[in-house]
Amino acid sequence: MGLVAKWNVEGLVDKSPEVQRETKVFEELPGSAKQGTTLGEVVVKVDGERVGESPLVASRGYDGASLWERVWYTASRPFKGP
């Protein structure tokens, strides 16, 4: 299980940009979710300027996850592409 960005964030950059990603995951995750359910957001900044954002969605669904499974789900690879 994991979270993925729903879409790419694109922008023009110079030769050596400083790219930062800030992720925000919902504090209260649902007990179950279908693939594609929005569970947070990622904000992308280049050289300190916000260039865009994308919802973070479930890469796979889960049903009746335990607390440990939801923690693992939240923490596992939020930057993996779709």
C-alpha cells in the first residue's frame, strides 16, 4: 500500500534547482478506502517558490485496515509516481 500523486507537477527550472516536496496526509484516515481515494496533498516548491500541488491518493484500496496498517500506508513512499 502507498500514496501516490494524482498528477505530475510541472514547471521550468534552471540548471541546478532546489526542489522541495511538502506532504500533508489527513490526520484521520478512513478505516477503508478504494484505489484513488484522496488522503492528502503534496506541494512542490522550486527554489522556495510554490510551483504546484497534487492530491495524494491511495495507490491500492484497503479494507478494514488495522492501526498499524494505516500507519504503514501513510508512511510508505508518498512520492512514488502513478
